[in-house]
Amino acid sequence: MCPPPSARAFEHHELLRGWAVCWMNAGLARVLALRPSLSPSSRTRPLSPSHIRNKLRPQQAAGPCITAPASASASVLASKTAMLGRAKRDRAKGADASILATKSDLAKQLFPSSSPSSQQPEITSWATSALHKPRSTTTPSTTQTANLFRSRSANPPPFSGARPSSINSNAAGMSRANSLVSICGNAGSFEDCPSLTLGTTQASKSIFSSVCVNEDDFSDDDALELDYECPASLPPLQPSKSKTPLKAQPPVATAAPSTSQIPWSSSPQHHMFPPNKPQDLKRESANNTLPPAKKRTLPKTWGEESQNNDLEPMIPVTEDANPSATPMPSKKKGLPWNTTQSAVKEQRKQLKNQNKKSDPEGHLSLDEMRAVTDDHVIQKTKASAISLSSEQQHVIDLVTKKGQSVFFTGPAGTGKSVLMRAIISELKKKWARDPERLSVTASTGLAACNIGGQTLHSFAGIGLGKEDVPSLVKKIRRNAKAKNRWLRTKTLIIDEVSMVDGDLFDKLSQIAREIRNNGRAFGGIQLVITGDFFQLPPVPDGGKKEAKFAFDAATWNTSIDHTIGLTQVFRQKDPQFAGMLNEMRLGKISDDTVQAFKNLARPLSFDDGLDVTEL
Ligand SMILES: Nc1ncnc2c1ncn2[C@@H]1O[C@H](COP(=O)(O)OP(=O)(O)OP(=O)(O)O)[C@@H](O)[C@H]1O
């Protein structure tokens, strides 16, 4: 049974409206895909059926435009009736699979992939299949459809060219319906509808060739009515105010509102204008008022001194008077920086006295200790000079008058040290104008201090003297002071020679000859040597078992012109006791001497807290 015409017309209308919904969604999705300016939300938002229904409501109200349009012919109505019947048969035959496939294809068009490669072939195949269908008739609607394709690319749907606002007249609605029917005829359901197919093959080719993307295709998109909201990510532009010069304003710490114009430069606006006048550069405080000036005054003591010295009263210096002017230096008397030289000397004396008083233990400074030592040596020299024996005087004559190299020795207390100080005194007088001609040395530091001299190693500039002679010579020549001493010395005094190593004595003799370029012993230097070889021996080196005395040196005999032994003992007044000590010195103690020492044995009692040292 065939439904009544009104019912068939309604089904036909519903079918067309379903296709229209699908095509509008597909067309809108493609438009949004080609226009990146549209928001993602709007791009992926399909049109709802209710929206489409509302859009098509004018058409639905103008339903007679399909069933009984003014320009539709009876043949067209008959073909539509046949198509509707065929559609119902296909539905009855279980064409659900094809419908589902069609739905899947529609879903692809509604939600197309972002890849152009996945869109374009699909559209091309669709257009090819739609346009290569043989068409037998040409109708005015065919021309309108072709014009639609020429004006649009392959992406937009046929409805994209007709704005909803323009679909008001029945003629326009019919034209759009015809174009829709002509395209939907490619699906096969409308193959037997000759009036709604495209015309010739040439027209199809021309339409296919016109399927291309042109930049003018979206020139009329401004009038396109879409169901999306304009994104508010960018602030609206405000009218430019560049014509009116901006006034320099201090930078505002707070962030600019979103509605303000975004500057192209990060510099503040007042940097774009010339600086203000100098008077505008004054320091500004919170209330634009300067803090009160701080008064600066000199100490009260200065003012009192000035008053005591009958000076002008000190005027307090304040910044209010003239802060920019530099005050003139005061030339008043009595100020700390105006002290005379005599006052400075007096202050130094007072400071020395205060330092002496402040040292409760009475410790002496280094200079004071040297002065005391010199006084001690002078006093001993004067005392010895006074009581020199004939032996001692003979030695002095050999040294001072004849310029002979002398070695004098003697037992303890015979006055060797007294005689040596007398000789030094005489030689200093002799070389008073050239003190460097006399060099006073000793084997140890203590012995050197006793006669006011230096150690033999220090004088020679050889350090420990362990190297060979050439190395020591080089070493001395690199030392200007040591070399000068060797060259300038005329008389060399060596005290406590018993502790001088024999090899060192030979080294010194050879060094003197090379440095002074003189083949004589010690390079021609006069030697005045004293000591007692029965006393402390030299300290042997690490590799030696026994020390070598100086008189065992190879150059000893050639270096000494006279060897004198003092015999008069001045320390002990008892000749028996002196004899006993002399026997002990020689290591040949007689029985009488042993018995005499035993008789001196007695218990010792000390109440000073010190113990006896046992050697
Ligand atoms: N010619 C002299 N007239 C008077 N007294 C002297 C004379 N010579 C030395 N004396 C005194 O003899 C004492 C010992 O003198 P000195 O110390 O010089 O002897 P020494 O040989 O150096 O002794 P040691 O070898 O033990 O050092 C000192 O007290 C010194 O004053």
C-alpha cells in the first residue's frame, strides 16, 4: 500500500531534512578545520539536531515549496515518489548495514581527521563519484548546483554558499533543496531520478576541475552565522592616543589592567621622552620635605683648650652655615697638631720613663743589653791592660807591632781571655779608620759574645761548611757581604780554637787563598788564635768517630808564625792548688794531689734549692 500523498510528502521531507542535517554538520566541520582562527571548542562542536531543526524551520514552514513549488513539475514529483518507495524497500530488505556504513561515513565527515591527507582523498573520491555519474538531463537547478561548486571549494558543503538569513524566499529554499538533492543523488538511492542529477559529463569535469582551495573562498565568512562564542584571550584594542603627547609619569608598580594597551617596548613610557628640567631632579621625600639638618660640633675639650689658650671661642660648625664650603684649617696654638719639636722630645722622654716604670721586673731592651755588654768588655779590657804580664805583653807586641800570626795558649786562669781583649783593643785602635780590617770570631756563639764578635762560620759565609772548597767558594762569591769580608780583612781573631775542626781550618785557609787570589796561608791574613786544646774538643761530624783538632790541620803550621804558652796563673793565688789543677788538666795526677783532693771532701749542704750537676 502506498501512503497518501500527504504522508509521502512528509516522509520525503523528513528524509531530506535528515540529509540536510548531516551535510550541514559535515560542511561546518570542514569550514572550521580550514579556519584555524576559530576556537578549538567551536571547531569540534557539531551542530545539534535541534539547532539544525530550528535552522530549517523556515523551510519546514515553507514545506509546500517541496511538495508543490511553483516551478516544480509533475515529473519531478513522480520521481520523488519513486525514490521514496525505493527507500522504503531498501529499508525493508535489511539495508541497515548500508545505513550503518553511511552513518560511519557521515561520522567521518562530521569529525574529520586533522590530517589533510585523510580529508582530501575522501572528499575527492566523493566528488568524483558524485560527478562522474552519467546524467541525462540538464535542468536550471543543475546550473545552480554547478555555480555553487564553482564558488566554493570541495570542502564546504552545498549549504555553505546559502546563508540561513538568505533562505527566506521559497525560490531560494527550493534552489538549495535542488542542489542538496542533486548531490545526494550520488549515494545511489536517487539514481533513477533524472531530473535531480547533474547534466553532462563536461559540466561534471568543469565542476571537478573547479574543486580547489582559493583564498577568496572565505571572503564572505564574516556574514557566516556560527554557534560559538568569540574567544576572549586577547584584550580588545583601544583607540590610539599617540597624537596627544604623554606626560612623563613615574613607573607604576602595580600590573597594568588587561584592558590597557600592551606596549611593544619593555621600557617605561617616561623613558621615551626627554628628561625633566634640573629643578625637577631634586630629591623627593614622602612628604616632599627634607629632614632636619644634624648639627655637628667639635668635642668639648677642644673648646676648653682654646679658651685656656686665650683663643677665640670655637664656633660650632653646622651644615646650616654653609654646608658646601670647606672649613679653613685652624692655625690656633695649643691644638694637638700644632705641637713644637721640643714638646715632642719631652713627650718621648716621658714615654720612655713610663715604659721603664711599667716593667716591674726591670727587663732590658735589646739596645740596652748591647750597651751593657760593650761596657763590660771595655771594663775588662781596661782591667787587664792594667795588669798585663810580660808574657802577655810579648804576645801583644808580636801581633800589633810585628804583624805576626800568633797562637797563644795556657792553663786555666793564665789570662788568655784578658790578653785577647787587650789585643782586640789595640787592633781596633790600629784600624780605627777602617774597622773592616779587623774580624773578631770564635768557634761558638757564646765565646763570640764574650769578645764582641761573631762565629767563624758566620764570618766565612759558608753555612755549615759541609761542602767542598769549590762549592764553598762559589757560595761565598754569590754572597757579596761574605766575599767583601774575606777581601777586606787584614787580621782574623779566632777564640776558643780548640772547638774548631781541623778540616774546617784547612777549608778556610784554601777559601782565603782563592777568594783573595793569594797563595799564602789564609791568603796573607794575619791570624791571632787562642784556646786550650786540653779543654773542649771540636764536635765531630756525623760520619766521623773522632774530631780533628785544628793543630792537626795540614795548614796549621804554615798559618801560625808563633805559638806562645802562658804559664802565670792569675786566678788562683795558692800555688799548690794551681799545681793540682794543672796536673788534672794534663791528666797526670800525682798521689799527693789525689790525697789533697780527698782531704777536701766534706758533706755539702745547700739551701738554695739547686742540685749539683754531675758530669
Ligand atoms: N795580667 C793580669 N793581671 C791581673 N789579673 C789578671 C791578669 N790576667 C788575668 N788576670 C785575671 O785572671 C783571671 C783569669 O783570667 P782569664 O779568664 O783571662 O784566664 P783564662 O786563661 O782565660 O782562663 P780560662 O782558660 O779558664 O778561660 C781573671 O780574673 C783576670 O782578671
